[in-house]
Amino acid sequence: MSVYYSKERKRYRYEFIVKGIRYTGTWYKLKTEAREAEGKRKEEIKNPKQQMIAPTDMTFLMLINKRLDHVKTHNSISHYRDYRYNAKRWVKKWDKLMCGEVTRDMVQRHINERLMVSPCSANQDIRYLRATFNFGKKLDYITCNPTQGIDFFPVEHKTKYIPSSEDIDRVIASASPDTQDYLWTIRDTFARVSEVNRLTWDDVNLAEKTIVLRTRKKKGGHLTPRIVPMTNKLYEIMSRRYSRRNESKPWVFWHEYKSRKTGEFVEGPYQDRKLIMQNLCKKAGVKYFRFHPLRHAGASLMDNNNVPLAAIQKLLGHESRTTTEIYLHSSKNIERQAMEIYEGAR
């Protein structure tokens, strides 16, 4: 029997672990009462049909695995990779602990270590850890969240660099023909990279000149579609690629790569192309930017030409108007015009 006495509360409690899940009971005046309650709880666990018992704790490693399984099925591949990367760091510290043994002080010390890297890194760990423990609480795996009360760190927000149309043209011109098609597709659909990577020929309607993009960046992680009309340039690209497609491959963009799991060469869609923009920007002699600024550049260009905000929001696939406004780096010089009016009115 695992019965303990608390000098602080002057009461007894029991505690035991079954299949990695901790069960506890508190606070009993007599030791015999705690032992009887523990025996009753063990019997209930052995015979779950008699009564469903909710566990009060579980191993930290088990919680991480359950959370990763959930993220993998409900979120994007890139988000899952980021989550797993951070989780490996936590597991090295706390894998042998029960969740209830991970204290706020322990989490705070870890966050302070991440702060040495950057405030953004520390804040990401806070968000992901908080989401992990809240996930456990929501499903009644655990009862506490040690990240509560830990504040985010202030971050210096820098002006986001948005490449000009001329720089984008130079980068695309520096790419191989296949990569040029890839970049034009991102540019002319304002798509996220993950949306273009999962694009199949079933999503391309040449007769209607439309493309269906799908994203998991929605509440609940649902794979939500939106229809984007093709530009003439994009229609030319898709028509050409369709006529030359390998009918055994459903993807618009795919490659052959070596599987990390099997070590064998397999064929499939791109997952990410992290280094390609770095190389292309260097080759083109322009300031480095990644794929996402192409969305910002396209949204700003439409805004500068008086495209309604509602239309831009729909094309970008945003649920919130506020999110769309973040993408609008207008060059209308509204602020400058305002200052000129102010100066003239003095």
C-alpha cells in the first residue's frame, strides 16, 4: 500500500500507478481509511464495468505522445514538426516524471533557458507547453497546468520585409523551369506553401480556370477548401503541366526523395523547401525572403489597387478581417498624405 502522511495537512493520502497513470486520494484522518480507499480504488480499476474512474495524473511522456498524435491529425505538417522539435527538449528533462510532478518553477527555469536563445523561442515554448497541459486537463488526464501564471516576454516587432515585384521577378527568373512553375503558383494564388504542396490534379479545374486550395489553419484543424480563380499566367502553367503530367502521380508538384524511415527512394509531394529561396535570392542578388512574403506582396498589391478588403480576405483564406489587415503593407503613402494635409493646415 502506498499511503503517505502529510505533516502540513495532518492527513493521510494514497497514491499508486497503473499502466503509467497515477491515481490518488486525499485527505484521510486515519491511515486505515486511506488504505481502505486505496484498495477500493484498485478494485474499481480492475473492474471498470462497475464504475468508470477518471485518472488524476499520467506520465509526462505519455501526455506528450497523446498530444503529438492529436497535433499530427488535426494540424499542418509544419506545425507538427515544430511541436515535435520542442517536445523532444521537454522529454529530455521530464520524461520520467508524472505531470503532477512538473512544477511551475521547473517550467519557469526551462523558459528562462529558452530566453537565452530569444524571447520568441521562450514564448513559443510557453504556448506549446500551455497547450499540452490544457489538452491533458480537457480530456481529464491531469488536473493541473504548471504554466499558469507564467507571462509571455515582450518581443521587439520588426518591420516585415516585403519584396518588390521586381525582386520577385528576378528570383523566379533565377530558378529552374519546374521551380518557376512552383513559385508562380504560390505568387498567383496567394497560397501557403503547404497548400501548394498538397495540390492535386483533382483540385485544378481548367475548364472553369479555378484552383481549390486546402488549409488546416482553421479552428478545429479541419482541412478547409477555398476556390481561387486562375490568372492567365497560372492557367498557361497548369495547362502545360497537365498535358505533360505523369498520370500515375496525382500531385501537381512532386519529387523523388530518400525516406528517413526506410532509407529507400520514394515519390511524393513536397513537404517543405527551406533552402531553395535562400539559394535563389543569393543567385538573383536580392535581399533574402521566404515563400510567405509572396502572400504579403500579393495582398499589398491588390490593396494598392483598391481591391475590396473582403475579396482579399477571401483569397487569402482568412477567417478574420484583422488577420488580413496585417498582410496589407500598403505603399499608398496614406500617412504621408495625412502629414502633408496637416502641414498645409497649420
